[in-house]
Amino acid sequence: RTSPEDTVRQFYAWFLKAGFPLPKRSNLPTFRKYISQRFLKKAMDPEVDSVLFIDAQDDDSTWANNFTVAPATVQGQTATTEVTLTGKTVHYKLVVTLRRENGVWKIDGVKGKDWKDVTSG
């Protein structure tokens, strides 16, 4: 059984290394594996102009090898964890909410906080 942390870790390992792919036909099975139906529908809305999975419009390519997932707080069918992205240019945290969907933890929301551009001293 996959824990909320495992879901988050596996998704971001794929998502960051793949270069922040948008959900489209070729990679939808991967998104569906980790993302709730509701959140995926929102992410695919053409009106949305930021990348919901990092809650930002900019990113740091070095995050792929420099992220950690905190132990999750589980309350019934929902869980919350924090992802710390420590890149060469940007340090950033994501508060990730998960929901059980058909007995599997799926990412249901992402909120960014503490964006730090470490290059602008």
C-alpha cells in the first residue's frame, strides 16, 4: 500500500525530471496514477496559466535532484505533506493535499509558500 508521502515523492520525481510536463494524452495515464480526477480536471483547464502542480509560473530545473517530502498528517480520507524544493536559483515549499480515491492516495491540491530567489542577494 502506497503512503501519501510515496505518492508525492513518486509524482514529483517523475514530474520534475520530465521537465514539468502538462497533462496531455501521451502522459495522462501517469497523471491519473497520482492526481485526483478533480485536480487533474482543474489542471487541464485552458484558462489556468500557472503550473498547478508547483503553484507557480517559473521553475528551477535543478529541483529534480533536490527535493524532500515531509511526513504526512493523515485525517481520515485526506492527508497533507510538505515538499521542499531546494534548487540552485530558487528555494520553494509546496503544501500538498491528498485525498483517497478508490483506496489510493491522490494529489488533490498544491499551494506554494516561501518562494526564495537565492540568486538575487
